[in-house]
Amino acid sequence: MDHRPQAAHVKKSDARNSDYWRIVSELEAQTPPSFLKGSDNVELDGGEHLLNSMDHVVICGDLNYRLDLAREFAERTVNAIDKVKDETQAKNIRTSLLRHDQLLRTISEGRAFTDFAEGEIQFPPTFKFDKGTLDYDTSHKQRIPAWTDRILFRPNGVQVHEYNSVQDAMHSDHRPVYATLSLNLVGREVNTEPTKRRRRKKRTNEAKKTK
């Protein structure tokens, strides 16, 4: 399997979506047929069949989605959150930024990570910092602060207890995130009988977008 990371840079949201479908599709193609839900004929469905065959799915990492905002506005808004003492007001300001979050828009439009959910984001953008500092990118590239590091899950039987970032971990230009989740452990019965697999023609990325 190709383990290339999610595409970088602000304008490559479509490429990140394509990376998601490529990864889950390749995982599905490598999955033993007996693991997939279905009877004698199991269709490969671009990754969805695999995801729907699992009791729980958690995806975490640097997903690289950005904020579609100007650098100056984004940084000024982030700094404003730090100065607010009222948590309700801070939440409202943070929400105004998250309205421009590429990942949340991608999920709501069904372009990728379909049926995934996320805990409430109550921490500052996790990218991009000058290493060893609390300063967002001061290089000539002036990258826009963004929540690139995320933890997503299929919400059935999942409860979020904690979702946060480690602001004191300054060894990287990202801030790591972590979550504490409770998962319903009631499993499903897996068919161990041999099954036949029938491949479906690969859907194009454009078809996925219009779904």
C-alpha cells in the first residue's frame, strides 16, 4: 500500500479528499473477504464496504486540512481568543474560525470521511509553529494557523470524554492532539466461510464529490 501522507498546502483540499478515498480503497482491497459484511458476492465499494464492516473506526493524524482564510485575519482571531476570559465568548470566536475549516466542510458535503464525527474543538490551531516557540509561522511563507491534526471516528457507540492538544510540546511545528473515548464493545459475528469477491468499477473522484 502507498503510505504517502495527506497532501499539503491550503489549495489542495481536493487532493486530500482523493488521498482519503485512495487509502480506504487500498485497505479494502487487501481485506480478507470473510471480514467484509455480505453474503457470497462481496462488492468492493471504494472503501465504504470495509468501513461499514467494522464495529468502530478511528482515524487520527496530520490530515493537513486548512482554514480558507487570510493569514492576518486568522492569526488576529486566534490571538483574540487568548485574550478573552469568558469561555462562551471564546467558543463563539473559535466557531467563527471553524466555519472556514476545510475538513468540517468536506465532511458536511460528503466529499470524504463520510459519516465521521469529531469531539468539540476547544484548543488553538495546531499548525504551523516556529519550533520551540508559541509563535505561528514567522517564515517568509507565513502559513495560516489551522487545525491540521485531528481525531475522527464513526460515532455509533462512541462517547468523547476528552479532546485536546498539548501546547507545551514545542519540539515540532505541530502541536500533538489526544482524545479519551469510550467505545461500546458489543461486537458483530464475522462470517468465516469463504466468499467470492466481485470488483466494482472504481468510482472517480468527481463521482464521489457529487454523491
